[in-house]
Amino acid sequence: MAFALITGASGGIGLDIARELAQRKIDLLLVARSEKNLSEAKKNLSEKHGVRVEYLSADLSSSEGVNSLMNWISKNNFEINILINNAGYGVWGTVEQTPWDQLNNMMRLNMISVVELSQALLPELKKHKQSYILNVASTASYQAVPTLATYAATKSFVLLFTRGLRKELGKTNVSVTCVSPGATSTSFVDRAGMNDFLKKRAEKFSMKSEDVARIAVRGMFNKKAEVIPGLVNWLSVQMTYLVPKSIPENIAEGLYKTKV
């Protein structure tokens, strides 16, 4: 019995990916900070889809959190053939005005935990006939975004890390995919600390998280290198290749400026 391990699985895209996999009768290991939400997810997913669901409350922004996760996996002899590195968040504001501890915590979760878990679980993933890694980045991966400068940089890291890892594992049984959603109906804007004006603007262009999850899972199982859900998001990424970088970056600056 092999599991899919999903980080950031208590809500948003992570929980909807869990639902997508449960519909396919895949057993789940859910990891996030909120034990209450994880407990509810376990109950709902197991009852509705008849799959085994286990969970661990852990903060993966620290090495201690990652170590506790690996110890939990080892102690319970969980076999894993799917790794979904979804946990992550953004902090809105200028670099100068954002407290260092907030930036540091975000960078550790968005980047370091992705590499730590991927490296730690590769020996396990290679034991199976076919395994998958799905890393969740963002359309912000493809350009600089003023007032989300550090967040965009972390997601660019995820994108480039995924590309490199995919090449390294190209002749193995482990397929590696990066999904880069655009604005999505999740708690992202609230946790990022965006104002009401930006929240309302984001709502106009947001995709439903269940649609993003469905596209991401399909792309992963089809062994796609990169998946960009939604036509508007795909076109915005293509623009970063076709025009000078200053143009999409100036547009982003206008969209996410801290004063309106």
C-alpha cells in the first residue's frame, strides 16, 4: 500500500489535490500546521472515498518540522510513491518594511522544505514501479513582482529546482512536475496581508482551487514538465518570454502596489 504525501493539505489547493487523489482511490498522508483542519479532512475524505487517510500536524518551515515528518513516516513504515510539495505562502509588502523573521520563515517553507523533502524521500520513491513529485510554484515564478519580491523569488527557485531535478531523474521511475497557478480562490491573499482593494481585484481573476488541483493532478500523471492552469495565466507567462522583462514587471508593480 503506497501513499501520496501532501504538504499544506489543510485547505486550498493542497486539500483539493487530496480530494482529486482520493477520488482515484489513492491513500493519503496529509501534513499541515492546523490539526483541526487535518482531522476534518481525514474524516471527510475517508468517509466519502473509502481511502486510508493519516495526518501529521507539523510546521515545515523548520528543519525540526521536516525531521518530525520523516520520523513519523519511518516509525509507521509508510510507503510513498507520490510527493506533493504544496506548502507555501506569500508576504505582501516591500522588502525594507517587512520584518526579517517573516521573510525568513517564508523562504524556509517555500524553498528549503521542498528540497529537504524531495531529497529525503527519493530513496523511497525509487522503490516503486512509478513515482511522482509535484512541486507547486506560481505564475510569479516567471518574473519579478515588486511588493511580492521575495515570494516571487522563492517560487522561481521552485520552478528552476523542479526543472533541474526532472533532468536528474529523467532515466528513473520518478517523474517530476511543476504546477504554476495564477490567482486562485484560497486564503493566500489573507495570509499575505493584502488590503481589501487587492483582495477584490484578485477575486475577479481567480480560478477555483478545485479546478487548479484537477489540472495539476492530471498534468502530474501525464508526466508533464510544467503545468500552467488557465488560459489567461498561460498567456501571461508567454508574455514574459516575448516582451522585455520590464513590461510585465511594470504591470505587476501596478497590480500589487502597496498604496492605491
